Amino acid sequence: MENISFEYFKKMDLRIAEIKSCEEVAGADKLYKLTVNFGEERQIVAGIKPYYSKEELVGKKIVVITNLEPRSLRGVTSQGMLLAASNEDKSSVVLLTLDKDIPNGSRIS
């Protein structure tokens, strides 16, 4: 990957969000529709269904990018992106979570 400038990095709005609800996306094997709260509520569509149950996700605090352009996935609009790490073959995917509590909406810098 190429390097980006610090100025470019500062354009990303990374925040702490709490997952408030989780629903399956009809006809999709990998997608969940999440409602997250980072000071306001938004909908995010994420391909994490093979790795997490709905029950594991609700209440979890995660890292999200809040200023991505909305994108439609399987007819459902995603208004951001959660951050996760994966190994090369994607047999394991892990959400970026917190080791201590901090309020929803806290900025990552």
C-alpha cells in the first residue's frame, strides 16, 4: 500500500460507537444491518455474520468511520464502516473494540 499524508488521514472521522441492534440482511449470507450510536444513530451494513452472532454484537463498543459516502449493499444503505482485522484468508475476523469504556462518539486520533 502507498503512504498517505497526515493531512489525508485527518479527513477520516473515526469514532467510538455502540451497537444498539443487529438484523440479518435478507438473501445475504455474510451481511448484518447494524444500528450504531456514536452520539447519533446510524445504520451500517457489515460482512461479519460468519464470525459473530447477533447476540454477541449488541452492546459491543466498536470503532467506526462515520464520514464515508453512503453505499447500498443488497438494497440496504450503509452510512459508515466498522473497523475489523482479518488474517489473509479471512478465516478469522475480529472487530476493533475497547479495553476500557469511553463515551459513544469519542474521537479516535
